[in-house]
Amino acid sequence: MIPHNRPTLDIEEEEAAIRVLRGGWLTQGKEVEAFENEFCKFIGLPEGHAVAVSSGTASLFLSLWVLNAKNKKISFPGYVCSALHHSIAMIGGNENLIDTAPNSPNLDLNLLKKSNSDIAILPHMYGIPMDISNFKNEIIIEDCCQALGAKVNNKHVGLHGTVGIYSFYVTKLMTSGGHGGMFVSSNKSLVDQVKDYREFDDRQDYKKRFNFQMTDLQAAIGRVQLKKLPTFLQRREEIFQRYKNGGLELLDIDPESKHISPVRYRAILKTTEPQKIINSLQAVDTKSIIPTDEYIVSENQSLFPNSSRFTKETLSLPIYPSLTNSEIDIILSVLVKK
């Protein structure tokens, strides 16, 4: 079986987990702090500007909370996972859905300019970063859950908006043992407020707080994965190019966008017959998926024509560091007509 996703874990992650287990301190502690600081160094922030949390969704909720999003108009793409809807609903914000750009899975920035939003959540879909340099005065949550390592103008995604959020879920570009997330900001006041919210226990003052903590066990695995991330990203790029060189038409950045450096979180095949291809790949024991099937888009297709088209005309192929060349060739043998 060639799965659609497969975590890339080895002896180093096992040894890190055993080290923490034998050390006797499993909850949030020194490993989490070290992970936060190493993450800051990786993306180019000073130490102390990252907060490790329990999930990417937790980092989004905390972003909305620290930006006082209750009753605010929050714009985000209709072509997106349900976590954004859930977080906005929990915080009490007002949703404003925006269609994707005509030839991109990312939100249409021209429509965003006209939206008069209080806050915008901008996911860099499939590892393809968008250039938000013209939105310097806007309150923006950069959703980098699919784009850790991507850059715009040689600057990491997550550093261009007000805050940045990341996910370490098991199918993401790296994992902290199944779940995990990170909140970052160049604004230290926002970082400190999020840390305070996360520290829910043993406090002398009473405020509304919640347990969004990452464990040291998760952080130890995350630290190993972060060190491996450049190698992971390089292998993903190799797989992406092997698909393209093999004859597949994949969703990619505009070749004229030299200032955009994507990462290959997904290999998105352009096709008008996704279900037919899914069935063909199943015949060789290979899993592929329609990358998003958001119910809001499906129920309001006339309002989101580009998003609707993406749900109907794209298919996500396997792409992860442990995918072998022989497995890639099996996939190509099905998809490329000789």
C-alpha cells in the first residue's frame, strides 16, 4: 500500500522520546522551551518570540483571542479546512468568506482589499506562499500550517503578518509526535499574552486561561524533526520535480514570481476527472484524495467560483520524504499515458 501520507520517523525520534521518558518530566518544561527557541532561530526571530501549543488549531484560536477578534469581521478563504470556521465560531467572530484567486489555491488579495476586514486569516495553501507585502497596515494571521520553510523575498512565511501560526500534525511537513502547533510574532507583547493564557495552572491571579500546553515528550520529537526539516523539504522538492518530469501537470507558483520560494506540502494534480484517477490508483494500492471538500463552498458555488473549481478539478498525490522512487514510478505508470 502506498498511503497518501506517511510520517517520516526514525531512531533519532525514538531516542529523543526515550530520553524524556527516562528523565521523568513529561509535561511542559525545558524541552518545550528549547523547541520554541530553536524554532525562532530557524525562521529568523529572536528567542522568546514563539509559543509551543497543543495543536495548529490551538495556535489559531490563541491568535484570534490575543487580537481581540470577538465581534470583529474576519476574512478568510472559502477553500480551506474547517479549523478556521471552528476557531472563529469559538471566539465569537463574524465570518467573511472570500474566493480564491483565479489560478491559485490562495485567497484573492484583490477581493481582500475591498472587504473592509478587521482581521484576515491568510493560509499559504499547499506550501505555495502568497505575497502580502501590500498589507503592512492590516491585522493579519499568517496561517503557515502547510508552508513551514516557504519564503517570500527570502523571508520566512509567518514573519510578514501580525502573527504566524504553524501545525505539527502527523501529516504536516514535520511532526511533534502526532499533534502540536506554534504561535509566533515579532510583537513581544502578543507573545507574552499568549504564554500567559497557556499557563493555566498554579496562578495567584484569576483570569480566563486554558490548557493549550505542549508536552516535553512532543517537543523532544519536534526538535529532532526540526533539525531534519531542510532534508525533508529537499526530498519533497525532488519528488515534486520527478512527478513533473514524468509528465504530470501539477499546481505550482507562477514562473515569473522569482521572489516566491514554495515548499512542496502537496503535489496537486490538475484534472477534470479526479474520481476516475482515484479509482485507477486504488487498482495499484495507492491512496490519493480530493484535497478539500469544504461544505460552505459546495453549498455556495456561485459565490465562490474559483474555490468550487478547485474542489472539482484537483487531486492530491502522495508526497512525503519516505516515498521511494519506485513508488513514484508506480504512480506515474498509472497517470501518464504512453
